[in-house]
Amino acid sequence: MDKTSDQEFEMTFFESVLKRSPDYTEVMEILGGLYTKHGRISDGLKMDRKLVRYLPENATAHYNLACSLALSKRKADALKSLRRAIELGYQDIEWLMQDSDLTALKEHPDFDAVIAPIASKK
């Protein structure tokens, strides 16, 4: 099997698991990441939105949603989700600053204010 076949198999496998167990949040998170990694940004965004509905207090779910929104060029919504992730306890400033999914946000005038609560912990 080549790499593309492996990736398709992986996504198909997790999609089938999610069909059988539609509230399986770990699979939602995996699928969201796979979709985004393989350029299926809108599918990744849908999965991240679903995950936030199931886990509204999960900081990582909001962070992943911020990434998908940023990749979808929805900067204001992405900043809102990133702010929420930080409010819920997201702390990994080093990863955040190097995360290429958030590149579009880093030039936004509100970016520094959003990350200020954790930037001082760097």
C-alpha cells in the first residue's frame, strides 16, 4: 500500500467507527486532525465544531477549532476560539507560537492580547 492508500484507509476506518459510535469524541479528534493534515480543511472544521459541541469545556477541542478556523481564513472566529481555549486552561505557548495552522492569526492586531494570559509563562 502506498502512503495515499494508507491515509485513505485510516480516514475510512475512523469514519466507519464514528458511524457506529457517533458520540466517540476521541475518534472525532483523530478524524479532525487527519482531515486537516490531508487538506480536507472544511471536513476538519466540521469535525472540530462537532467535538466542541460534545466537549464544550475542553481546552484542546477549542484550540483545534481555532486552528481549523484560521486555516479557513476565519480569523475573528479563530481568535474567539483561541481565547476560549486559553480561558479553559490551554497553556502550551511554545507549541502555539510554532503551530503553522495559526500562522494567519499571528499578524492579526488582536493576537497578542488573546495570548497575553499565557505569553508571560514562556
